[in-house]
Amino acid sequence: MGIAADIAVIVVAGLAGGLVAQRLRQPLILGYILAGVLVGPYPGGITVTGVHEIGVALLLFALGLEFSLRELQPVRRIALVGTPIQVALTIAYGFAVARVLGWDPVAAVWFGALIALSSTMVVLKTLGHLGLMGTLAGHVMIGMLIAQDLVFVPLMILLPEVADLGQGAGALVAAVLRAVAFLAAMIVGGTRILPALMARIARWNSRELFLIATVAIGLGVAYATYLSGLSFAFGAFVAGMVLGESPYSHQALGDIIPLRDLFGLLFFASVGMLLDPGFVAANLATVAVLVAVVAAGKAVIIAVLGRLFGYRGAVPLMLGLGLFQVGELSFVLARVGLHEGAVGPDAYALVLATAVITMAVPPLALRAAGPLHAWVRRHHPAEPPAVINVDRAALSGHVIIAGGGRVGQQIARALQSVG
């Protein structure tokens, strides 16, 4: 049956891997990757190509829908200033590590970029599971993760041009100009056309048509971006970000999440299919050293930055223990590097193994940090609470609507009409 049978095998294997991960209280992502390893070509299974691109596009489209600069306001200094510094320092650190390993300069730059990003999915699920989402450290982590996801976009544009810098910056400048032109077209056309289109579709009260329109916009803009010479994933992120400013962003996000999760499973399983267990076993010492060096170096960089940006007590420690892992967007960059020939198969396998192992550790690290966090707070002033004080008198006689999507707006209009 071709790809249909392959997808069926992947989904069933992904379910089994997800159940095992859930049972072991690990991120579902690890279960999906393990399922991909088991049904992949190296143990004698199947090989699926092309599916991961749709999964990546929908992942980044949903991320764009959720992205808002307003969310960075309380921690804007460390998010918007500290995060680019962290990414730059981590790239430099990764470059030095890769050069020690004997990699050529271009591959070393790619390696630094691959380890610079952290995992939004792993961190958010871990913070929620441990009840740390509302803490100051949790807010700073989320702000830095959003900023890292934003930094991912220029990395997708710039890294493929690194190899050409020796011959001149012409290709790099052309790529940046194409990106700027695309962003300008999306901002001008997207803010005018997309909201009007979604408003017209929403008035027809067809949830099926609304879902199809949402997916079509995300993948359609992504494909148009690809035809213009930019990244398919970059276009999906920008489309989501533009649509996220419309009144229908909540409804679009709610509809797209199930599809995003399904194609995310396909993406992470396809990543697992590219991981060669035999290679990891044969290079176990190298993988172990690389994991330790990456985790320790990145944790120190992030913790020190947290301290330099004015956070005290346990917050820098929590930042380092929470964000040292290699993120899922690094898989996307790694595949691009493999396709461009900048990252060789062995280096790609090393990066995959490092990413998978570091993604498994944060739940354990943050859980162990709980007692340490309490000990530090006994010896330092309490951290400022991450809350917003509301004047109760100002809310007298108000109705609070949780959710500003299509239904929430209809309820608001109805309540307004009756005073």
C-alpha cells in the first residue's frame, strides 16, 4: 500500500511508544522517537520520507498562532536581549567543541547552532507536570523559549549560506532580502486579506470549512515561500504569526492542535527512523562525552546570563537545569544541514543522539531541583511573585469571558446587547 501502510505502522508504533513514555512519566516526544527507531530501516523496518515536512510546517504554524510579543513583556529584557546573547554564546561554545572533535569550520558552526535551541515542548510539559508554570523561573523560561523559537527563523535562513561566505556574502544578502520582502508582503497583504477571508468563512458557521481554510493558509503560504527560495517551515511560521493577530486566532489554534499533534508524531517518528542504534552503540563513549559537555556548557551559559540580568536566588539555577537540552527545532535544522551537505551522516547521528538524551533529562533535573530550590530560598530573600495584582473594586459588576475566539466574541456581543 506504499506510504499509507507506512503511516499506519508509524501511528500505531507511535501510540505504543507514547503509552510507554507516559507510563514512565517521560515526554511523549521520546516515545515517538523510540517508536521511529524500532520501526525504522536500521533494525530492518520501513523508511518514510516527505511526511516530516508537513509535520514541521504544522508545528511551526501552530507556534506562530501562539506567538505574541505581549507574552514577553514581563521578562522582555532577558528574553529579547539575553536570549540572542545566549544563542550567540552557545554557538561559539559549540563551534569550539566541534573543532576539538576535528570537524571542519562550516560543520562546527552548524553544530553550535544545533545545540543553541532548547525544547519548548519538553520544558512546557515538565513545568506543568511539576507545578512550576506560575513561578518566576517558569515565566523566564517561557519567555526565553519564545525568543529562541523566533531566533530559529533567521537561523533557517542564514545557516545554509554559511558555506558561501568564503566566496562572498552575495547569496547571504540575497537570502535576507528575500526574507524581508516576504515578511513585508505577508504583513501588508496578510493583515488585510487573511482576516477578511477568515471573517467571511466564519460567518458561514461551518467548522469543517474553517479548519480546511486554516490548514490551507498555513501550508499554502509555506509552499509559496518554498517556491520563492525560502524555507517551507519559515513560511508556515510567518503565516501562523500573521493569522495569530486576527480575531480568529484562538479558533484556528484550537482546530489545528489535533492535526499538529498527529503530524508531530509523524515528524518525531521520522527523526527516530534516522537514528542508527548500531552507530550509537559503537560510539557510546563519544556520545556520552558530547552529552555531558553540551549539557554542562549550555547550563552554565544560561545560568550565568540569568544572574547577570538581575535574577537571584534559585532562578538562575532553575534556568540552567531547565533549558540545557537540545530542542525539537534543532532536528529541523539538522535535516537542513544534512540536505545541504554541511552536516555529515556521522555528525548528524551524533547530534540526534545528543538531542534525544538531553531531552530525557530535564524532567529529572527539575524534579531534583525542587529540594535545592527550597534550600536556596531558606538562605536568600524570597523571589518576587509572578502575579498581577487586580483591584477588586474595578471588577465589580463585570462578566469575565475565558476565551476570545468565535464563540467567546458572540457571547460578548450578546451580553453587550442586553447591557
